Amino acid sequence: MDEGRTEREVERVVLYGRRGCHLCDVAREQVARACAAAGATWREVDVDADPELVARYSDLVPVVTVDGRHHAHWRVSEEDLVAALAAR
């Protein structure tokens, strides 16, 4: 990790989801595989832990962002995610 940067800043992919969400379970597996293939870091955020995130993403979960930009919601394509990570 670069000095002066937090772990959160280094992660390129964020998966916003919630417990008990089948699509989130599937997306988690796809994100993990795509990030492993691309050598990218990722983290998961529980939208229900933050009222602002509930307001923003509640009906869209799972939501995936790449480098802080919306990449996908509801369904994630591993191939599209790998391509987005390579396009940087």
C-alpha cells in the first residue's frame, strides 16, 4: 500500500450489497473471480449499515463500482468487469 493512502483508497472495486440477498451472493463470487484474474483489490460494503447508502442503492443491490464510478447493478458480468479493470 502506498504511504499516506488508506486501504479504502487503494481498492479499485467496491461491491455494495446486503445480507440475505441472493444476487449479492452471486455478485460476490463473480467480483472475487474477476478481481483475482485482473490482479485488482476489492471490498464489500453493507448498504444497510448506512442510511445514506440505503437511500442511494437499496433497490439496486448488488451495485459494483470501479474506480469510484458505477459499473453494474443487479447482475455482474465477470468478463465486463475484467475488461473495465484492464481499461484503466
